[in-house]
Amino acid sequence: MSARVGVVVFPGTNCELDVAWAVEQLGGSAELLWHGERGLDNADAVVVPGGFAHGDYLRTGAIARFSPVMESVARFAAAGGPVVGICNGFQVLTEAGLLPGALQKNAGLAFLCETVECRVETSASVLTGLATPGAVLRLPINHFEGNYVCDAATLARLRDEDRVVVRYVRNPNGSLDDIAGVCSEGRNVVGLMPHPERASDSMLGSEGGVVLLRSLLEAAAAGAAVAS
Amino acid sequence: MSVRFEARVEITHLPGILDPQGATVERALPALGYDNVSDVRVGKSIRLVLDADDEAAARDQVEEMCRRLLANPVIEAYEIALSELSAP
């Protein structure tokens, strides 16, 4: 049976169909999860996709974290379920306290929309299980607030625990320590600014995201096998 | 009988956290001839009205709002100023 991926949709989310398409291209099945519902529809993995959840009012992700679906996502994550936040989804997961740090305005205040090189730093996460550490992936970024920050103690911990999942080869936005994505202590929650789903077919200009999404589907299927 | 307060919350970047907007404004001001400016910080101001038993209760509640929603303690500091609103 193929892995079921729940894709969370807030008012203002705009990457949910791209994620669902990419998941289905790779043999998974995708279900959209409306933010006002609590159910996760028996998902084996959850993706919080990009966009502008609740208009990004106040701060990116600040309002979205109070949506009913987020309680279920937090429970799912606490039980070890794979959760990935992409771009705005990463911002939502940091606001929800599921990932450390915060994302603020890019250094230089430029909105960035380009394909960048990202280095996989660890294969010990639900998004990089099939990737080789050191591999460089071409992934699109598309954000104004992707400048990762955290305090010195948190950064030291992220490094010591090998929780920086992907780094930019050339830092585009001022992110601390070139961080493009991090994972939780349990390694089952991952957030990243680049968009793997937009690099999931050669027609899109890059297939760099395929190994990441395949890793997620495999983690989801493994979890489903344990649960059943 | 509760009292009506106006709260003004000023939210700024924590010291040590890069403030990209402040840095940009700081670079722009000398272009207008203001060469004597440093340490520019751009923040947010939130104004709200609330009813509470007294000023301490009002402050506690606004503090809680700051921690839970209005500010992100990972990158932001906040200051609260309260004033009692007189009856119209």
C-alpha cells in the first residue's frame, strides 16, 4: 500500500497542490487537510506546505499555529510521525514550537526567487534517509523571510546533535550557519526553506527534490507498517 | 468594577539578533545627509484596549499575550506601557 501524505491547507497556503502532485508522481497518495479540522485522515506523514498562511499577519506562521489541525499535527509529531514543513510550513513549525529557532526577513531585505544549491548534511532525518551526506541538490527557494536565527546555545545543540539537515552552499538570505533546514530531537520533524516539490521532475528544471520526497514516503511507509 | 486600560506594546529585535530592516534604514539615512545616526532598530507597535481589575492584572494579561502571540520570544523583545482610559 502506498504511503498516505496529509497536506495541511491554511487560508493563504498556495503550494499544497504542488506537494500533492509530487507525492503522487512518486507513488504516494496525498490528502489535503483543511486547517479548521482536527483529523489527519489516517495520514502516515504530514506536510505543511508553503504559502502565506493566514496572510502571514503579525509574523509568518504566528496565527497558523493556533489552527485546530496543528494540535493534531503536534500529537502526531510527538508520537514519532513524520512531519515536514516547507518554506511557510517551516515558519509555522517554528512558531508552533515543533522546531527550534525562527525565520526572519532576509538579510538585505530582498525577496528571493531562484534555484540554489543545498548540501545534505545528514541522512538521519525523515526527509533525508535516502540521501547521501555531502550530496548537493539544486532546489528552488521563494521567500522573503527565510533568514534562520536561533540563540547560541540552540545552535551549538543543533550542531552537536547533527540536526542541521541541509545547508546552503552559498548563503542567499543571511541564515545563521548557512542553515536551510533543521530537524527535531526525534529527527521526525523537519523544516526547510527550499521547495523539494518544485524540483521533482526534470521538466521543472531540477530533480533535486526527488530524493527528499522519496525519503519522506519511505519514512511514512515504515511508520504505517509499524502501526498496522 | 473593572477599569479600562490602553496598552501599547513595543516589539523590537532582541539585542544580538540581526535586524535586517534596521540595518537597511541605517544605511539609507546617511544618503540623506544624516551621518550621525547609529543603532537603528525597526520594530512593531501594537495598541489594544482591555478591561481588568487593576493595572497589575492588566499587565499580567498583556505579558501573557506577548509571550503566546504578540511577540516571538526567540527573536523579539517587548515592552508594555499601560495607561488608564478615563470615562468619556
